[in-house]
Amino acid sequence: MDRLTLMAVFVKAVELGSFSAVADELNLSPQLVGKQVKMLEQHLGVSLLNRTTRKQSLTDFGRTFYQRAKLILADMDAAEEMAAMTRGVPSGRLRINAPVTFGVSTLAPRLLEYMVRYPQVSVDLTLSNELVDLLEGGYDVVFRIGELSDSGLKALPLKPYQMVLCAAPAYLARRPPITTPLDLQEHECLAFAYSDGRSHIRLEGPDGCIDVPIKSRLTINQADPLLSAAVAGLGVVLLPLELVKDALRSGTLVGLLPDYNVPVSPMNLLYAPDPRLTPKLRSFVDFARAVFGTAA
């Protein structure tokens, strides 16, 4: 087996933390993954991993070799992309970062279309609500919700991110009516755990914007469990339209304060400025513009 393949399996084992996780991702058996790492160690004549039945850790040499191996594999990807540019065929590994809710409910289902259209492109999708650095993180593209800072990156404007304030009929039936934004202060609000610690809901109405302080017994940093809690009647929730539209359509959830709007958030696709985009990157930028763009 060639050394690059053994190196790639070793790098995956370090990044995913176990042979079984690598086996699941590469569709191999854990025994074969372990055998390949062992073959690499035998070729090098030195141990790379300390392994027990419960965990694994890098040896001192393994830590150094891991960094060099990542660079070698990245150089190989770059060389393949150069060949692809010559052919004009999108190929290689596309590394994407996106917010969790958008990634799960909107991006991932449409990403399958892209992969069918461009079978020579492999995709690594990372979902995170943290603000990642595109260049330091090694990403090709990053979906970003919110106002942009002047980062020097190229930005493709996408459809604004729309949120909806809603609750289950069962919850509303047993609580005082919600007719003005200030009524929310008397209700249980299911809160998203923002990194800045904010605990308010901003609404736009006839008299402009209003920030309503809220209280909550349940705060979560993921949207799906908040949706489940809202459907179960635990309180009022502010969630992306894409996530709650089916529940609103079926009546499982009901929209609140129709005379007020939740301000939309801008969304952009960020990528490094380059006068000559690789076919891989150009193909995804064009795909994102068609599927998620302002004219879509």
C-alpha cells in the first residue's frame, strides 16, 4: 500500500480520535485501519501512537510527524487541483464551514445536489456556531450569518437569514395572551445560548425597534432541541424560518405578534480573494449563488 494512503489514514486517526471513527468515515474495518497505522510505524521504524483499550495519544515523534504529514497531504491536494485547473474539471477536496442550524436544515440537503453534479469533488463539511478563521482553519468557503468585518475576504451576498417568533397552541392556551412585545417578559422563552451572553429578543414594529429582555428556564446552543421543546409546549421560541416552516404549516406551532418583525440577518459566503479561482471553488461559488443567492 502506498505511503500517502497510510499517511492519510494516520492523520484521520489523529483528527477523529479512534480507529473505529476512521473506519466509519472511510468504510473500512477498525482492524484494517489499525493495520495500516501499524504498517506506517513499521516503515518509519518508530511509534506514532500510544494505544490502550480505552484511548490513544500521540508520541512525541507522532506529534511532529502528524504536522508534517498534514502539510504533505495538503501539498498533494494542491498539486491535484493544479492538474484539475489545467483540465478545467472541478475536483479535489472542498472544505466548508457553516453555522449548525443552517448547515443541518438547509445546506446539507442541497449539498447532495452539488456532489452529484461534480462527482470528482470530495466535501468536508464542518458545522460550528463559532466564528472561524477561513485561512487559519484551512477552509475553502465559510457561510457567515451577521454583519461582516473588513477581513479582506471575498463575500458573496446570500438570501438574508429570517427568524420567526412562535409557540405551541397548548402553551398559549394556558398562559396570558401575547399582544405586545413587552408581554414576552411574562412568558417562558426558550433561549439560544449565544456566545455574547445576550438574553433579549429584538423586534421591529410601527414605532421602530424594541429590545425585550427575556427569561428562560431552558437555554441550549443548538436549535433542534429548542424546536422540540417549543413543540412540547415549554415556551416561546425564536428560530429560523427554514427550521419551523413545517410546524407552522401544520399548526404545531403558531406565529406570534404579526404586527412585528424579527430583523433579518445578512448572510454571506466568504472565500479567499484570488483572480484565478480553482474550478472546484468556482463551481461551489456558482452553486451557492444559484441555490442560496438573493435572486434564488
